[in-house]
Amino acid sequence: MYKKELDNLISQNRLPKSFLLYGEEFYTNYYLKKMSSLIVSSKENILSFYFDEYDFKVAKEFISQQSLFGDINFLYIKSDKKLSKKELDSLVELCFKNDSSYFYFEYVGDESKGSDIAKSFSKKKGGDFVRFFKPNFSEMMGVLQNRAKELGIDIDTYALRELINKENENLTLCYNDLEKLSLLDKKICAEDIHREIYGMGEIVIDDFVIKLLNKEDIYEDVSILIDSGSDEIKIINAITNYISMLLSFHLYIKAYGDFNTKEILGYNLPPFLAKQRATLSIKFSVKSYENMLKELLLSEYAIKNEKNIEKNSFLYATLIKLQSYL
């Protein structure tokens, strides 16, 4: 099913006995919490396994128990591995036969394997599954606006856009940032975002792109970014945004002989960051910027549209080619 269908089930409180959630991790985590709170009220009735903690025998024994007092046994597994089909089939079957038990699996591994895992969650056995896709900018805005309303934050649309850009479209980081912004107890504007939030996403990307442009080995950095939830398109977009920003610095310095981040970016950067970016920007020619941006756009198009492309390898090839232009 899709997210909209799941929202309907939740609103009607008709939740499956066994359920698989996979895809965009912000949503898998968000909906898992939302659904589990409707099913079970006490943490004492929840057995959770995270990644390598999973033990089939313990899980099987837990959901096989019959409740004498009408309590619910809720089994939750979060893993990036494709678990044994035989074991998953068994857990789903046990929940189907036991009115006291529920089993929810949050899969955060390779999305291409999700459809195979979903075969174990048969509707005939009380199961179902949902695949979440990366939200577009408008969907992210909607999620954050709702969260801001829940927290009682008065924040304008432009400030939310700046927050999303600053965190490189990482919805989880943006969602958590709103908690911090709620402490300001004032209307939040773009200046507050730039003053209060220096996102983890931005820190990681800054360091990564600087290494890339200094022609250093970035193999390990790419692996870290992908493991932390960034996909190939997200990495390419982040590099494109950073290089475009450097080009703005470069052209401003060539025109005026100095830099002014307020005029270049529309807001002030901390002095050390402003100087770092200005210094880096003048190391490259306009032709180099042109080649790099063109290569990034072509790579983004290829990854989005070409079939049978190994995205990870293609990303590395793109980055190597970018360094050849420097």
C-alpha cells in the first residue's frame, strides 16, 4: 500500500496484525511510532530487536504467548538485513493465529529487496506492507508545518525552506531541529535558521565537498554519507548546491575585489566559514565551474532516467571526473 492508504487505516484504527514498513526512513520510523501507540499502551508488552540483536527463537516464543488479561504482545524488529523468509513466514503465521500478538518489521536496508520481504506479509494471514518514497519539497514542507503547529512554533514558509536547504533535505534532521527552535519562544524567520542551526548535514557535506575539491580521496566519505541515509541523487544535489554557491563567491570577488556574504547569499555566515568559502572559490576558473556543474547535471539525469545503471559506481565515476576538471 501507499502512505495515503495507510493514513486511512490509521484514522479508522484498522491496523494489520503483521506489517512491513520500508523505504524513506523518516516515514518508517514516524509511522511505526504512531501505529504502535495505537496497538499497545505499555512498554512492558513490547519486545524490540535492533539490527544484529534479532533472535528468532526469542521472538517466536514472545508472540506465541497467550495473554490471560487481554494484554497485547507487540514484536518490533528494525534491521537493514533481509531476514529469512521461513522465519518471517513463521512470525506472521503465529500472529495470525494468536489474537494477543502483533509483529511489525521496519526494514531500512536496500529498498530493492523490500518487495521480496513483503511476500511474507500476506493479507490472508493478517499482514500487509507499505513502501515510503522520498518526500518531495512540498511534502517535507507539509510535515514540518504540521510539526511546528504541534510545538506551537510560529515560523514562516521562507524559514522552513531555508531549514530544509540547510539540512540538505534530510527530513529527520529538520524535524528534530524544530524542537530546538521551539525553545526560542518567538516568531522564527530565516535569520534565526542561519543563526541557530548549523546542521549535521551541512557539516558533513561541507567537509566532503572541500575534500573533493582539494582532490583528496573521498571514497570513505561517500560510504559514510550513503550509510547515514543520503542516496546518490541527494549527494549530487548537495555538491551542485555547494559548487553553485562557490561560483557566486567567485563572481562577486572578481567583480568587487572582496566578498560580502549578506549580498552573495542573502544572509551572514560565521566569519571563519565566509573566509573559507571565499578562499576556496577563487582557486578555480569559471571554465572549471562550468564543466563541473554540467557534469553534475548530466549525472543526475542519467541516474534518474537510465535503466540498469549501478548508481553507486556511477557516482564514484562522476566524482573522479569532477576532480579531473580541477
